[in-house]
Amino acid sequence: MPFPPFEAGFVAPLGPVRGKAGSWAEYLVRTRGEQDLRVRLALLPPVLEGGRSWLEVTALGALALPFAARLLVDPEGGVERVLIYALGQAPIELTAAGRRAASPASKRTATAGRTVRLGSASVVVPAGSFHAEELRVIAAGQATRVWRAPEVPLWGLLRSEGPRQTVELTACGDHGARSVFPDAQGNGSESAK
């Protein structure tokens, strides 16, 4: 399953994350042959030096343990750091030999294929009714229909329908994003007594 749990090539054409610190969006992700997932994307406050911010992605399924990743992203969408957290475990950091990952903009031309605007439509999802832009994203030889609206935080994503997967917005907000990562415990110099 791709992470975030959206079909390959689907997010890149939507561009870099947009929104203010504190904004969030929750989705129901249904993938044929797999368990349904609830996915929460949150742009955590505060905004850091250089316009960087932490984007947290949390996934919860009926059969799997809760899982979260925190990505330090720059204003263009490049990923600088990745922290992974599984329930009951200490967060771990994944690195790419100390190098910053390429931004989605640079990957878009190589891996995302193309995006075709299909017009506009009224879309009803669990989060409400929206006037949306409809797109067809063609990547890796497969087409995904995407509906997005500018008032939805992060990528504007309302709904997507791909060959194996459907994603629907269940809730969103411009403030109130919070982390599921535990607070740091001590500084590592304490000894067990």
C-alpha cells in the first residue's frame, strides 16, 4: 500500500501542501481487497524557520495498529525529515543519508503522468456538499478521477476514484490540528532506579 495510502501518482499533481498551521483533513480510504482506513492529515503549528512545517499523517484501520508519520516539509513540498510512530513504540527517524528528498514539483514530470481538467461539479461527501473542480489524473498507466475544492485545507481533496481505491473527505478544519506523537520523555541521561 502506498504511503500516504493513496494510489501512486495521485497526490503529486495536486501540488504542494497549502494551508495554514493548524489546518487538517480526514479521509476514509477504501481499497478493494484491503481493510478500510481512516487517514488524518494535519499541518501542525507552529510554522518553523523558512516557512517549513510538520505535516502529520495518521492512519487507523479496523485490523491494524494505529500508525503515524510526521514529515518536515518546506514551502515547495520537499521533505527534509521523516519520523514514524507505531502505537506503543518510541518514534523513529528515517533518513536519506542526510539529504533532503526531492520536492513533488521535481517528481511531478517524471512520475505523475498528466492531469486533465474535466470541468466542475457539485460533490457530496461525508464532510458536506461542495462545488468542486473535477480532474482526471493519469499515472502509471491508470486513471484516477479527483474532485477538489479550494476551501478544503491541504490539497483541496474532496473525493477520488481510482481503479482500486476510493478516498472521501469525512471532516476538515482550518485550526485545531494536533499531534498523536507522544511528548519527549527525558533527555536520555536518566538511569532506571
